[in-house]
Amino acid sequence: MARVTGVAIHGYGGYVPRYRIRAEEIGRIWNRGDPELPVNEKTVAAPDEDATTMAVEAARIAVKMAGIDPRKIGAIHVGSESKPYAVKPTGTVVSAAIGAGTSLLAADLEFACKAGTEALQLITGLVETGRIEYGLAIGADTAQGRPGDALEFTAASGAAAFLVGSMDNAAVASIEAWCSYVTDTPDFWRRPNDRYPMHTARFTGQPAYFRHIIGAVKSLMDNDGYSLNDFDYFVFHQPNVKFPLAVAKSLGVDEKKIAPGLVADVLGNTYSACSLLGLVKVLDSALPGQAILLASYGSGAGSDAFVIRVLEGISEKRERVPKLSSLINDKIYVDYAVYLKFREKISMR
């Protein structure tokens, strides 16, 4: 558990590809239909998009919102399990693309779907201790799903970035506290030479996802003096639509407080970006003074929970960039054949 002092979000950005495939189109191929479909549709990265290009787009939006000189950024941490290079960092590419300079710490992180919030924790610590003036925490993924597997209906693409620095009057939101909850729970994994991950089906629910998110939230409540009634919004990791709603019900949270951050139904599960895109969506409409509880989840397994409070600076800053909803609504549908081509699931070898 960690109370945070003097650290704030100064800019944020979300990016999702224009291309989408409807879940019913995937279901048509594999003879699976309602009520089995976990989402309505999901994003599909174009042939020229990957975790790095999407991280760059999200970072550019965050920097523009913050209105700072990118050369003041002292660290860029990118969480992803689908970076395009096995041996080459993503953070250095982002740094060059946004003009952040060379005097910074660049690191790639991996912890399944919570790698993005892991980056946010580390950047928060560097700012709080005075090691850096500003830092970028990014979650970006082009999620993998074997054709015909349950994951194929939700495995999607997207990125979210948060520019974090010391508290001032222009800040967008403060980071008040965070905690993590981890165990060795092998619900999802991918061997080095395997293209697609393996999972333990329903085992990913109760002993994995629900145990860890609820564990992190309760730890935050018990150790940092918060009550669930203190929060106006809740954002939980969204592998599908049912899971975050089930967590809310288990905790006794009003569904109205979770609905604004639900994005999985129209974007799918963007892995490291998933919970962070939910936070972006909430911040796009939240009012100064309102409090948000964010809880990510990563298989293997762990959850990071954050307390974030919206500040006055958000009213002016978020008007500098397009809202996430504009990207969500700007879409082009593809059929299953085009989806296979875009995601290189058809081998020409």
C-alpha cells in the first residue's frame, strides 16, 4: 500500500484503430452466437499499426493536453505483451517520435494486462522522489487470440498514455494512493516460441480475475482509510463486459458508477491499455473534485488499484485534444477475411 504525495496527471491520451470487426462476424465463422458473445465488436489494428505506433499516438495526445516541452520528460515506461521487437525497446521509439530528448530513462514492462498500470506506478514513484520532473506511463497492445479460441472474440488493439508530474494548479488529476495484490496463479501464459497464448478457460474467473481485483480494492480500503462510498467512478479491467459488472455487484457498487468507464463492449480487451482506456473515458467527462477508483488485472496474476481525484485543471486541458469517444465512433468494419489479413493470421509461407 502506498499513499502518494504531490503527484498528478498533467495530460492523458487514448488511441484505438479505426478498423473493427463485429463479434457476430467471428461467431458466424465458428458457429457461435448469442448469448455466447462476450462483446459487440472489437478494434483491429491496421497492417501498418502495432503496439509501438499506437503508443506514439497516445503519447502525442497526452503531451499536447499537458502543454509541456517534451524535453522535460525524464522517463518513458511502456507496458505491453505484444511489442513488435523481441529485442528492441519501445520507449526509445516513443521518445524520438515525440521529441523527448535523450536524457531519460526508457523501459519496457510486462505483466500481462496490468503492465500499463505497472508503468504508472513506477513513473509515480520517480516523480514523487524528485528523480524526474515529468514521466510518461503507457499501456499498448495488439492482443493475440488463436482463431476459433474464446480469446479471439475479445483480443483487441489500443493504447493509453498518462503524463505524470509534480502537483500544480494546472494538473488534470491527482494520484492519491495505490496498492498491488499478486499471487502465482497460472491462468494465462504464452511460451517463448508460441504465437498465441494458452488459458485455463473458466479458471481465469474466480481464482484469478475476481480474487485479485477484489483483493486489491479491499486492501486499498482497509489500509489507506478509504470507503467505497468515497468514489464517484469505478474502472475495472475489462476482459469482457460481464466481469467488471460482476465485480461491482460483489462489492456493492452502483452500476451507474461503473458504466461511464466501460469500453470493452465496443473496443474489446486491449490488454495493457484496457483499464487505462476506461480511465481515459471517465476523465473525459468527470468533474473537478470527483474521485475515481481504478483497478487493473494481469494474468499470472496481479491487480493494481489506484485512487485518482479530478482537479480543476481538467476543464481547460481536455478541450485541447479529441475525446476518446470521437475515436471510438470513427470506425470502419471489416469482415473475417480482412481481419485475418490485417492481423497476419494467414501465412503465405
